[in-house]
Amino acid sequence: MSDADDEQLPELDLRLTEENLSEFYEHAPCGYCSCLPDGTLIKVNQTLLDWLGYTRQELVARQCLQHLLTIGGRLHYETHCAPLLLLQGQVREISYSLRRKAGSTLPVLMNAKLLRDDHDKPLVVRVTLFDITDRRKYEHELLRAKVQAEEQREQLAQANKLLVVKNEQLTRINADLDSFVYTASHDLKQPIDNMVGLFGELKRSVTFHDPVATTMVGMFDEALQQILSTIAGLTAVVQQQRELEQVVEETVALQPLTEEIVRSLQPHEQSAAFTLDFTAVPTLRMTRPSLHSMLYNLLSNALKYAEPSRRPSIEVSTALVDGAPVLSVQDNGRGINLERHGPELFQLFRRFHPEVEGTGMGLYLVNRLVHQAGGHVEVDSAVGQGSTFRIYLPR
């Protein structure tokens, strides 16, 4: 024998051996009753009487078990439960609702067993009933949550369908707008060129003696050039968009691409200082012309809108934010009043420094290309201190 077998068991409290079986039956944590094969109650424990609010005299030999059920439960008992008892001798965990004397109902689970006499004739049915009020509440809550989830899923599906339709509409509208802009700019270019030619011939063949007329001629010439520049910009934006749709994505090394752009810009601003740091993200996966256009516009703007009183300093870098690449271009230029111009920062033809020559299409194009790549642009800027453009791209 093991040491464990030699250990003495704790002494049993003798009071536990004096458990009264009748008391246990009457006050069990579940309802007990016995009934004849036709359902007539012949014995009911006190727990069940307390649940239903009846006295023993009101039920025993006066009521049938099925009469304590709701109408639906009674029909099920007589057509399903009673035949099963006769066929297989027992039923387990059938959900019913009992009718209390006061009129309310009590949800229960019923187990029943049919006992037979020595001649195999049905003698008595012993029934055990479990109060499942809390369980039923929990089931109702689950059902309600399921219904709400289904409703929300349906609403989300409808919202997704609507979003798809809206996106398709926006895509068609954008395509129509691009076609319109391209056609309009193309159709306008010829008459504007004719006006430029006629105006040039007018300046060569006509002598203006009035000084005011000379000033007006200059203003008219400047306006014509602005119109030509706008038309050329519109044509370029749409044309570039169409060309980019045909270009496939590739892995682009940022260092050589940026150095190439800086070399193309440096003759215009020999004193600018460029700092390049692509250690965090040395390459980006996108179309090369798109990336080139983004960087070119941001770097050329940084040079164009430099603060005259100090040497331009431009930093181009990358970082990882939540696992996604971020491309930043920071300058120490004139800056932008974001409180005043923030909402219109990326709109077409918006210019915030009229004293500097420009078309107002650079930032519009940058924002459009970034959105096409699945990212977004954030800007920090202070007047007289400089600006930082951060391009957040997808992983």
C-alpha cells in the first residue's frame, strides 16, 4: 500500500448522515412532481409549489401536468412528449413555460421518466423541472445582439454598395472632367495663339503716343501670357494623368532619383543646401513618373518660395510610422498661413505668394498623385519660418 493509502481520512460530520430524504425532496433546488400516465398530479415538492404559487391541495389529484403549461407547451406535450415517454421511457431537456397562479410564466427545462409495473403497463411519470429564467434572459440577449449585428451588417453592406456606386460615379465624373478640360484647353489654345500673333503684329505696326496706352499694352500682353500658361498647365495635368495610368509600379531608389532632381534644379539656385536622408526607407514601390513629379514639384516650390533674406535649406527624408513609409520635404522658406489658406491649399490655381511667378498647379498635382497612390499629405507651416510636407503612403 502507498503512503497515501495509510493516511487517515478526515472524520465525517455525523450530522450529514442524518440528512432527511423527505426534506431534501421537498426543498430541492429544482422542482419535482409525479403524475399518472394521463398527467394527473399525485405528488409535488414544495419548491415547485413555491415557484407557481399554488398549495398542494390545489394541484394534487386536481390538476394535470399539461394544464400547468402554456397553450403551446400543452399541445407539444400531448403530441410529442407523451408519445415519446410511452415509446422510449424518458425525455430530456425539453423547454416549456409553466403558468403561475398569478398569471405570469416560468421558463423551465423538463426531464421525465416513465415507470412501468410488473406487467409492463405505464404506472407513473417522474418529472424534474429546472428554472432557466436567467438562461432564457441570456438567450434573449444573445438573440437581440445577433439581430442587431445582422441589422448593422446589412446597413454596412448597403453603405458599401452605395459607396461603390458613388466611387463609380466620381470616377466617371473625374474622367469626364479630365476630357472636358483637355478638350477645352486644346480648343482654346488655337484662338489664343491667334490673339498673341495679332497682338504682336499690332505692337509692331502701331505707334502709341499716350503713355497710358503703353502701360495697358504691357498689361494685355501679360494677361495673354497668363492665359497661355494656364491652358498649358491644364493640358499638362490631364496629359500626365493619362500617361501615368499606363505606367506600372516599380521599386524606386530614392537617393539617385532625388539627386537627379536636385541637379536639374540647382542651376536656378546655386546657393541652396540640400540634405538627403533615406536610411529608414531607401526605396518606394510606385510608378517612377509619379514619384518624380511629387518630388520635383515640392523641391522646386521650396526653391521658388525661399525666404530672400537667408540661404535656402531643404531636407528630404523618409521614416516609418506604424509600419508605413512617410516621405518628408522640409524647407526654411516663406511659409504658408494655414489658418487662412489651409482648406484651399491643394486646390487648382490657388497661389499664396502673388509676388512669386507661378501657375498654382504644383501642390494640386502632388496631392492628386499621392491620393492615386493610396496615401495622403499632411502639412506643417509657419509664415516666415518654412514648411514641411509629409507624404504618407500605404504599406
